[in-house]
Amino acid sequence: MDRAIEIEGDVGERLIALAHWATALEWTAVPKGIRRRAALVLCDDLAAIVAARGEPELIAFQDGLARSSGPAEATVFNARATRLDRYSAAVANGGASDWCELDEGYRRAIGHAGIYCLPALMAEAEATGASGEDLLRALVIGYETVARIALCFSWDSLVLHPHGSLAAVGAATAVGALRRLPADRMAAIINTSATLVVPGPYSHAVKGALVRNVWPGIGAWAGMRAVDWVEAGITGTPGSLHDVFAGAFGGTCAPRALSADLGTEWGLADGYHKLHACCQYAHAAVEATLELLAQASADQIDRIHIDTHWRGRTLENVEPATTLAAKFSMQHALATTAIHGHAGAESFHAATLDDPRIAALRAKISIGAWEPELPAPNDRPARVSWHLTDGRVLSAECLSARGGPDRPFAPGEIAGKATGIVAQPYPNMGPVLLQLLALDQTVLAQPWRDTVDAMVE
């Protein structure tokens, strides 16, 4: 038998096993630690959506969706009391979810599984009256599926951006789980949604193409429609997942990742969270910069050199043209952190693009290789050296940025981040998020639409 055909068959069989596990999973069978992780992902990513509410391009994008929306079914978390049909709301929230680069991510492979599931899942749950517990169960299933597909297919270089290539699959799986479809349809949903993904180039993020920000929204719509279409009898093939990711996209395939250790190894346990509002590949460099700020000020810097991992070296852009490009520019991240003293959202605001101090410092930053490359979890290190005007050289290094499973944030740090973001636009949202984080059964048992109403009233 041809090896490619054999691998495709193995992927198909393991995908069916994953679908059977997913449909049989009940919330009570999910370990408590994983339940808490799911609630944290929900609250963190919801706050990331709220954080983007003032971005002018996003406002125009969401207003356009409102003009063509059907009957109001679900909330857009933009603090403007916008409610749209579930598909339009999913697109609107999906477009906001990654705008500020504050959403969580998956550490073992490239992807942000939470925002690939939640925009569609929250809209569907609100429209159908599903409970908070139903939503979190579906989030677990969607997250685990996306994480395993991200591990199953890999590339030697950063070619595809996962927001385009994985969002439709996450949305479809999560919505299929919420609708409690049987295993054969769940497998069909995954295969079908795989044919509806966006082949978005990774380079678009570094170049600052804002279309990258709406890929999770496009995926939310496509994933929801994939579920509808499978239920109508419109499907891909049992081999569509492999055909797209290995055949069309040229990924290296490791089929075992789809079904190995189901129920014992959890993707949610390998997630990371962010306090710095930029690409995670730059976070170690940001942390090293913050350490140097305790020894000198930005005004004393003559030039900066950074040695970092291969993914971090892709973030080279001395003159970022958009806020997205700034968040994917190593030069901007180091310069704005040095000048502002932090890498929060304000450090990547549009006004920082033309700030003369930041621009001057960006031009003084060179990037080199950290050698040899290190194994995980230290596979994203950075060593930052400040060459000062008085001749001194100060250096600091960070092997692994905070926020991942090896260096998790202290209890309450991400909760504090989320509640701080939502406090002004939604004064009632913070207390509800804390109830969700505590797995308060009263909140979990009630319809998600009631929880939303309590948050946005």
C-alpha cells in the first residue's frame, strides 16, 4: 500500500476515535483542574474581545455586519449594546478576539484554540439557550480537538497562520459538541470544516495586514455553517482533514496525536496566557527588557542587540505600518517597552507607531541567533543587551516567558487582567467572570444568555 494512502487511513481512523471520545465526554468526567482551565480561557478570551472595542477599523467592520444582520440572537461584546444574528455575532466577536494580542494560546504547537472555539460557541449558546456548563463542556471538546490537530500536522517553517487554518475546525467542533451530535457527524464536521479554512500566510501578521485579525471571525462563520451543512447532508470526505493539511498545505503528519492518551493528556493543561499585548514569540525579550529597566533608563541607550530563537527572528520590522505590525515587530516591542516601562495595550496603540523616541530606538536594534536552539519549554528564549552611551553594556536573558505551564501566572493574575479590562465598559461583568472562574454552579446551570444579560446590563 502507498505510504500516503496508509497515513490518510490512519488519520481517518484516529479522527473517528477522537470523535467518539468527544461525544461521550460529560462535564462531570472532566478533571476539576481542566474545568478551571476552561473557565479561565473563557474569561481571558472574553476580556480580550472587550479590549478591542475602540479600534476604529474593528468598529467599521462590526457596523458593516450590523447592516446586513438577520434577527438579533447574540451579543457583540463592544459595549454598544449590539446584538446580531448568531452567525454575524460570531464573526464580529471573532474579529475582535485577536486584535489586541491579549488572547491565550496553546504552547506545544502553534495556535490559539480558545478564540477558534469561543466566538461561535458563545453566539450559538446564547441563541439556543444552552447553559454555561454546556458551553464549557463544548469548549473543552473544541479546544482538545484543535490542539490535537495542531500537533498532528506540522511545518518546518512558519508558512500558515493558525488563525486562518484552524479557526473553522475549532468553531465547527465546539458547536457540534454543543448540539450534541453523534460521533459519525462529529467526524464529518471536522472533515468538512477542514475544507473551509483560510490559507492565511503567517507573514501577513509581521507585515501588519489587518485582514489577519478577522480570520478567527471568518473561521467562526465557516465552522458554524459546516455544522449546518453536515446536518443537511453536505459533507467532505473521510479523508478531507488529511487532504487539506497534508495534501494541499504540505504538512508533515503524525496521526497518533489525534487519539493518543485521550482523557489523560489535555491540551488545556498546556495553554499559556498573556499580560504583554504582543506576539508571544517576543515575550521573553520583553521580560529581559523589563529587567534591564531596573538598572538603566531608555534615555541612556545607544543601541540594543537581541539574540533569540528562530521564531522570534521572524519578527523583524523596523518600521511597522499598523498596530498589528507593531505587535509582531521585535524592534517595536523592545523599544516601546523600554520607553513606556511595560508592554501593555497602550504600548502598541496607533500613536506609538510615529512616536519619534520609539522610532529612533527601533532603528538602533539588531537581532541575532540564540545558539544552539533549546528544547521546550525553553525553546523561545531571548538575551537582550543594552549598549549605553557611557560605554557600559547591560545584559539580561529569559529562557521562557511567564504564562505557560512551566512558569504559570500566580492565581488571580489573569483574573485581575480580565476584570480590569472589562470594569469600565461593563461594570457588572467582572463579578460574573469571578463566579465563572470559581465554577459557581448557579451560574453554570443557568442559560448562557442569562449570564450574558447579567454581564452587559
